[in-house]
Amino acid sequence: MSTVALVGNPRPKSRTLGVALQAAEAVGERVGVTGETEIVDLSALAPDLLSAVPPPDVQHALDTVGSADVLVVASPTYKATYTGVLKVFLDRFGAGSLASTAALPLLVMGDARHSLAVETHLRPLLVELGASVPTPGLAMLESQLADAEQVIGAWADRVAPQVSAFLTGRSTAP
């Protein structure tokens, strides 16, 4: 099984990347995924995402995300939703193409007024792509970043049973 952190921040080495990696590792550990978490950081791929034919690095990212068992999809909150670079990347996937994936939406935001965006904007996109989104997403406030390990740990404890149930049901489906 594999865990992938998909980071939709247009800035390299972002706080979103750090939070996404922590979240993916915390959930992966709790559901028994072995191996390192793979990271798809869209900041490095942004210039090539609109190419008619995906260049090899974009294709590799698409393949990595498409084959993930557990996928943490993280973005900073821009204009009350996820970033355009994340949308452009996810638009490369067809409806239903993430059907074997447990996807966990995560938004990093400056203001709690945007906390519903994780459920009202990012979750429906992942569901449209066929992913199972068996848990509440994580709305991480910038003011919580100093306590990220504790916040993420509590969230991972809460969502791990649903992710495990999905992964178990997927592996026993006829």
C-alpha cells in the first residue's frame, strides 16, 4: 500500500507541504501503510501542467497520484477555496479514475471563516474523481501551525478507523 501527499501550493517548500507530509505520515502510520510517503509537489510542475501532452515529470506525478491507496490532497486556501494549480492538475483525471483511493482533503487557511471550504469545495472534487472520502477533511489554521503535530495527530486518530475500513473493504471486494 502507498501513501501520497499531493501539494497544491504554487510556492516551493511551503508550509502546506510540511502539513501535508505530516498528515499523510500520521494517517499512514495509523492504518498500517509501510514505506515512505511519496510527495507530489505541484510547485515544481506548474509550468508544464497545461501542456497538451503531459511531459514525463507530470505523467509520473499523475501515475503516482492515480495509484495511491491513501492520498492526502493539500492546498492553501486562496479566494475561499483550493488553488488553481491543484484544480488544473486534478482536471487531468477522468471521472471515477480515483475509485480505489481513500482521499483526505486538507486546506491550510488564515481565517476560520474558510473552514467549510475543505468540505464544500475540495471534497466534492475528490468525490467526482471517484475517490472515497470517508472522513472529515482537515481545516488547518495558520495559527495552529505551531501545534501542527498535536492537531494532525488528533485528526489522524479520528479518521484512521474510516480509512482502514475503506482499505479493508476494498481489498475484500469481489
